[in-house]
Amino acid sequence: MKAVVQRVSQASVKIPSENYSAKIEKGLLILLGIKTGDTENDVNFVADKCCNLRIFEDENNKMNISVHEINGEVLIISQFTLYGETAKGNRPSFIEAAKPEEAIPLYNKFIGRMKINLGQEKIKCGIFGAIMDVSLINTGPVTVQVESKNN
């Protein structure tokens, strides 16, 4: 499992075909890729790590505070393209990305774990498999990757 975590002052997702939108203020935008063979252990490791990443600045302008400590929000977007292999040719191969029947339950478990860690009202998400328009203001910019030990 792989998460690209961006520190944001705001982020949103719109899915016109579903008449759906979600928006957060200060917090994290998490792009989540699920790999074939990932397990609930991967979910818990990546979710817990994301909640505890100290990437927000303290009173000394040092990255030393987590999203939990700032009472921030999180927008979670599924993104199978994080497992796009580009070593050969110019068209990415997504063979390592989990198929929906494997990925959707893990995506939902990730959302559930984040809600347990931060509170249900703090977590927003996109819709798995939908074509989404994602907007963000990346503060810093700060972007880090979190990967489970399965990778």
C-alpha cells in the first residue's frame, strides 16, 4: 500500500457524474494506492503512519506536529495509478495495482481506520473508481510518501 500525503490549507474533490463533492480545510490530502496482496495490516500501518506524521509546523516553525494534534481534516482519494510501472515503454502498466474486488474493501477499511484515529467528522473521501476533479493548495509545499512493508 502506498500513500502520497500532501499538507494542505484546503483540498476538494468533485465528481460531476455523481453530483458529489467534498471539501476540507487545513489538513492532509491522501492519494491512496492499493497493491495486489495488500492486507489489513498494510491498511493499519499506512493509516496510523499518516495520522502521526509530524509535518505541520510548531511554534518554532519546525515540522513537529501531526494532523491529529492540529485537529486537522483529511481528504482521501483512491488512486490506482500510484502503482503505474513506467520502466519499459511510454505507457504505464498497472499490473501491480489491486483489482477493485480486492481494493475496495481495503480502501473502505483505510477510511474506517482514519475515522477511528481522527474522528468521523474529520474524514472526507472521493468515490472509488470514479473520474474525479481534485483541487488543493499544498502548503509548503510538503509532500511525502508512506509505504507499507508489503512494498
